[in-house]
Amino acid sequence: MAYDKFTVLKSTAVPLPIENVDTDQIIPARFLKATKREGFGDNLFRDWRFNGDDSPKQDFVLNNPIYSGKILVGGHNFGSGSSREHAAWAIYDYGFRCVVSSFFADIFKGNSLNIGILPVQISPEFLDKIFLAIEANPDTELEVNLPEQKITILATGESESFDINGYKKHNLMNGFDDIDYLQSMKEDIRKFETERMY
């Protein structure tokens, strides 16, 4: 299994109401030397999280202990810039399983879906409601229901639907990457090959 299965996620959320967050801000280029997915979370938003002497910047949200959870709520146009897979790796390795925004860059969205992060694209109006709910109460929980393709602010019951490719949805719900998906069809493939031989 490539990563954790994703069905229904209920969690508090970390708000990052910044527009046009690009992949170089998510994981700076100097940290791209590794080829394995592990360890990138340490440098997620590195230049926003830490000063030059590696001390934490107290005003950055990931350094604020009142915010936590497996959901990152970002501003419009999240994941723009270069197509580095490492940006999605860093978000996953840090512990986030879902990113919410009113718009995602296509390549970042694809990279996220490939490694088990669910990008939930919602309307700007509903995104504002989420930010306001978290600002009013950092313990606000969101429920992301992948089977029903719906995100809900549990305190108010307000919800909105989101779209996802059917193939990617199937893979997320089963914890599959593309190779795992093919492996899951191994018997069908073998049967097809056998039937074609005779």
C-alpha cells in the first residue's frame, strides 16, 4: 500500500490565508536533493517557519500551538510555480492529509492525489467561511467525506461539495498509487492474457 486509505477525515485545521503560495515557498529548492519521500516535512515552508539562525518565527501559523490538525486550509491559487513533487511530499510528511483551497495549480493537484493528499477545491465564499470559523475558534473541526465528496464545518453544519476524478478517488479510498492499482488488477490481467492466448 502506497499510503493511508482516505475515506472520511474529521480534524481541526491549520489556516494559511495567503494567496499564490508556490512550490518554492512550500519546499525551497535547496532541499530537493533527496529522492525518498521521508524527511521533507522538516522543511515545509522552511523560509516562512524559521529565521536564518534556525530559530522558529513566532508569527508563522505552523509555529503557533493553538493550530493543529491534518487539514491545511490555504488561500487561492495554492501550489503554483514549478512542478516539483517534493512540495506534495513535504505536506504529506508533515502530517497533512488534506489541503483546502478555492483554486489549485493543476500539477500540484495531480502530485498530491498521486501520494495520498486530497486537494479539496471549494468556492471562495465557502473558503472564507472556513477561515472565519477557525479564526473564531481554533478547535473548529472540519469533516472531509471523500465517498460523498463533501466538506462540512461541523460547528455550523454548513457544507459544500467538491469534484474529484473517479480514478483518483478510487485510488485514494484504497490507498493505491498507480502501481498499486495495476497490482490490484493482476488476476484480471492474467485472465485476459490467458484468454487471448487461446
